[in-house]
Amino acid sequence: MPPPPPNEAIESLASVLGEDSTREIVRLFLADFPQSVSRLGSGSREEQVMTAHALKSSALHMGATGLSQRMAAIERKLSATPEALSPEEIRTAVAEFEAVEPGLRAYANP
């Protein structure tokens, strides 16, 4: 028997989309995160803001509240200041992702 959804957000998605579609969406999030987060340190400021915004929303849909909040803070910084993100800010975002990754992977790949 496949594992249940790891959190209420995924459970809610599965109730609307079905388990198979929700697992596919979770797999896409997991596969896309590394490339997306790498764009936070490169590209134009507009691309960085768009990436932070997309990750904020995606993380929220995955039930990764801490990651979503971290991305919201990064999005605000990128929108409000000309400062580049520090390596520590990106590492902290990755750590937030890594905290939820095992549960999402277990659900996505039963």
C-alpha cells in the first residue's frame, strides 16, 4: 500500500487531483527544485524574483511552509534592494527544502 500524503496540503491536492496526479506534481517539484534554486544566484534580477516567487508558491502547495516563508523573504529582498543573495541565504533555503524532501520523496515514489 502506498504511503499516505505527508501533510495536509498534499492531502488536499490529492482529494482534488487524485493520488497519481498529485504524486506526479510532487515528483516535478522535487526534480525542478535544484535547477530553480540555482537560478537564484544567477540571471537577471527579474528572473531571480520570478524564481523566488514561483518557489514560494510551489513550496506552499507542497506543504513546505518554512521553505515558502524563506522564499517570500528572498523575494522581498530581491524586490526591495539591489543586494545579491548571500550564499548563506541560498544554503538556508536548500536546508528548508531538505527538511521536507524525505517525506515528499516517500509519497512521490511509493
